[in-house]
Amino acid sequence: MTRGVGAYWAYLREAHIRFWAPPLRRDGPPAWSNRMTLVALVGVYTIFLLHFQDSVLVDYVRSTSPVFVDLSTRFTDVAKSTVYLVAALAVFLLAGVVDWRRTERKWRPVWAKLSGQAGFVFLAIAVSGLLTNLAKLLVGRARPKFLETLGPGYFDPFAPGYDFASFPSGHAQVAGALTMVLLLWFPRAAVAILPLGLILASMRIGVAAHYPTDVVAGFLVGTLYTLFLARWLALRGIVFRLPPGCFWPRPRFRNAFRGALSRRGRTVSASRG
């Protein structure tokens, strides 16, 4: 057990050093790309346009979509950060108590990659959440429950508490981070993952907790930061890789699983033979 923990912490120390080190390729692309800047600008422009219709859209959704409102009430907390942070941290710590030296050699890379991906999920949600909470404090936008008295354009920067923390949406930020994590892990399922992520984020409108612009902003923060983090890690050879000329980081755990399973298959075949 002690040796396993020691090996794990040695792995973490190496990852920490590489995280803050320069990229492996000096001529490689930056972690934040021009495409991401373009997406951010389009998002800001969308927020600007939607701002003029915020109150209209909230009223429209609440009055014409009772099914969506009911579903939002039931499922909006699926995008609450606590459960994902606890789960990611649990997997990360579990890898630390496993005796790696007693684990079959073919499964050691799998444990390492799972631990790395758990750390990635934790950082993606936690750091983008901190950025979102900082923006909430700086903006101080009143929530839709004050629509009749204060209107959608009332701001009270640095106001404490829940009532003036509408922009951006924290639930939408978590939904955005989770959406990007799943897109990175399962890019072929993007046609299902992206719409589900957007629906989950938009449920904050259904429960009248946020305006549409709050949701767009939160979703952007979650997705863009998570993608930035994945590219940052990939450029340093940590849990992701970024092949030359590619924009989309690829998780390393796939190769680890395939390698372990293929070796297992060869072992079974040999024993049968």
C-alpha cells in the first residue's frame, strides 16, 4: 500500500511539473486558439442581441411551455456542481490508495489515465465555476424574480447573496463544462451530447432562475475553459494529446484501455491454445 501511494504521488509530482512547464513542442499551437476567440466573440454578440429580449423570452417560456417548465423543475439540478466535483475527487483519491505495484502491469496506465481524467474534470468544473462566481460578484445582476420590480437590466455589483447573482448562470456553466468533457471523450456522439447539454443549461430559464443571456454566458464559460484546459494539458503531454495540425485534443485513456484489453485478449487466446 505504502509503495503504491508513493508511486502515485511520484506520478502526481511529475504531472504537476509538466503542467507548469512550457509546451513539449515550441512550434506548437497555443492553448487558446483563434477559433476559440471567434466562438467567444459570437457568444458575446449573441448575449448583446438577446439582452433586449430577455424578459420577453422568460415570460414566453414560462407561459407557453408547461411541459418544459415541469421538466426543468425536475431535472435542473442535474447540472449542480457538487456531485461531479465529489465524484471526480473520489476517483482521483481512490487511485492514490490502490497499490499500483500489485496491479497487473497492463492496468497501471489505465489507473493513471483515469486518475488524470478525474483531475481534469475536477479542474474544469471547479475553475470555470470560480470564474463564473467572480463574474457574478462583479456584475451583480438581479434575478428574474425581480423582473416586475427591478427589470432585466438592474445591476448591483458586489451585492452579496443569491438575489443579485444572475449573470452568468452557474448551472449553465457546469452544463457547458460537462458537455465539453463528454465531447472530448466521445466526439462521435456530438450530435446527441451538444443538444442535451444545451437543453440542460436552458432549464434555468424554465425555473425562472436566470435570463437567456445568463445561460449563454455560463455555457460559454464552461465549454471554452474546459476546451482551453484540455488543450493546455495536451500540449504538455498530460492525459490528452494533440496531434500536429489537429484542433481537438484526444484523451489518452482510450489507448490505455485498448492496450490492456488487447493484451488480455491475447492472454486468453494463448491460454486456450
